[in-house]
Amino acid sequence: MKVSQLSVFLENKSGRLADVTRTLSENKINIRALSIADTIDYGLLRLIVNDPTSAKAALTDAGFTVALTEVLAIEIPDSPGGLAGIIDIMAEEGINIEYMYAFVGTSGENAIVIFRIEKVDEAITILQRKGVRIFTGEELHSL
């Protein structure tokens, strides 16, 4: 149920993001979802890709600092209140959300939200008990 996410540390200078995407392209890695955050000195690029192990190796070989992190990919109705329902479950159960980002395949159906959660295994148990669909890494990487 856990999904491997790449976290790539980037200097805040022109062309670094292009270097990452070019490296992935040259290695036939497809980006499924991404999020980027920045500070004054660096950016943190988070990626879900079709082959996280190969992507990590390619980016490391290209000189990037890369980490693999376990996250959850949760299916959420793409409608008002869909996300609120999942977050309410987590709040009621005391599950801390460190960060999240989302992507939608077809509007009006379901979205997939990537959650970095403090207690991943506990969250999986609780969410499954509540009938929430959690994607496996294979399912998400093959989208």
C-alpha cells in the first residue's frame, strides 16, 4: 500500500529543474505527479514516477541528491467534500499529515492525493477499515 516517492534537492538557480526533467526523459522515466516547494537557498522536488528505483539511480548518477520516501496514494472523490472526508478521518484518529499534493485523471470522477503521514502503517489500517481505497505502488506507477 505504500508508494515510493522521489525527493530531489535542487539549488535555486536557473536550469536545475530542466536538468532533472531531461535526465528522467533520457532514461525513459515518466512523471506521474509532482510537487515543488522552495526556500531561499534550495527547492525540494517531490515526484511520483513509473520507475522510482531507476529514476533515483539516474538522478544520483547525474549529481542530484535524491531520497526515496514512503507515501500513501489515496483515491478521493473529485467532488466538493471529497478531500474533507478523508482529512476528517485522519483528524479524528490523530493521524498527522506532514504534506500532501494531488492529481486528477478525469474531472468529476476520482482524484488521487499523495499523503506523507507520520504513522504510515497505522494510517493504512484505519483508512482501510473505513473503506478508503489506497493504491499500491504498482498501481500508481503504472497509471
